[in-house]
Amino acid sequence: MTLNVVTLVGRVGGDPDVKYFESGSVVCNMTLAVKRQSRNNDQPDWFNLELWGQTAEVAANYVRKGSLIGVTGSLKLDTWKDRSTGVSRSKPVIRVERMELLGSKRENEAEMSGGGYNDEF
């Protein structure tokens, strides 16, 4: 049995990079900053995300730099040859199968400053 599942929650590092193909396919690439559970680590871990199809369309229309999202997908390794040196290169990429929009940085800051939800039900 093999298992390749990645689940992350973090903030998008920049606006999505969306490409449309003549075949009708669409791909979206973006980065995700995730805080690691550590007492003395102020730097986030950065992950490259790749989304296809309807999930890519949703990201293109609703996700912006600073958006808080949750993703579930699988880890893959992109490999290529460097054009200038000919050296084999690789980078890990999360192939996103599911994405949840959890709010933008601006929305979360508004909630923290009192402009958000009321605790009374």
C-alpha cells in the first residue's frame, strides 16, 4: 500500500499565475506560506502549488496574495535540465486536488480589530 497525501493551511505568497491552453485546460501555479509549529521559527515554510481544471478557475477568480486557503493534494517532483548549465534540477510541487477559501488577510485583520464577527448569537 502506498499513500501520498498532503494537507496544508497557509497564506498565498502572490497572485495566482494562470495559463489557458488551446485544448481548454487551465493550470494555476502559486506559492503558499505555512507557519511551522516551532517556538523559535519566525520564517514560514514555502510550498509550490499546482492546480488544474475547475480548482484552477476558482483560484484565478477568488484567490489573491495574502488569502488564507487550505489545500489537500499529493506531492510530486518536477524535474528538468537547466538550459544554461545542462544540470538536472528538481523541485517539489503540491498537486492540489481540493482547495478551501478560508478568508483574506484583510478580512482576518478586520476581525481582529473589532470589525468582524460578533460573539453574541
